[in-house]
Amino acid sequence: MRQLDLFGRPDFSSGFGPSSLQKNTVEFLDHCRNSRRLAVHTTRAYTSDLADFTNRIGLDARLGGVSREHLHEYARHLSEERKLKATTIRRRIATLKVFFKWL
């Protein structure tokens, strides 16, 4: 069972390499909350979107291993397999763009 931090979020502080997708996701979300002071709803959406992407490609995936092919496959998965609305898919892709630009 995964440990939770003080806020009820998964604790990824150990067990992941320095360039793991999960570690950088946690740092990005902290940056959004603390430095950018984004709205609660925005950070909640970012958290959900990034968790979904990370779970899809693997929790311990390396950042250098994420390719355009992964992103295209993820978008296809959201559209064809999960049958999400186009607006939801665009929001999730936009979240990934913000995250990867932040890196």
C-alpha cells in the first residue's frame, strides 16, 4: 500500500530516481501551489491529469523516456478507449504541455 503525505496525497519522496516522472510531477504541483499560487481547482485538475498520465505510462517512468509517441498513444487512449469528451482531452494535453514546459 502506498504511503500518503500530510495532505492525503501519495508520498513519492523515496524509491524514485532523480529524473523520475513521478518525482518531477510532485515538484511541479508543489511549484503550482506555492510559487504560482494557482487556484485550487486548477491545481486539482493538474493533479488529476498528471496522475492519470503517470499511471498510464508507468509510475516510475523516466522523463527522458517519455516521447511524442507516448503522448499520442495517451490521447488515443483517452479518446477511443475511455471515450472522454474532446474538451477533457484538450485540457489533459494542455496540462502535459504546461508540465513539460516547466521542466
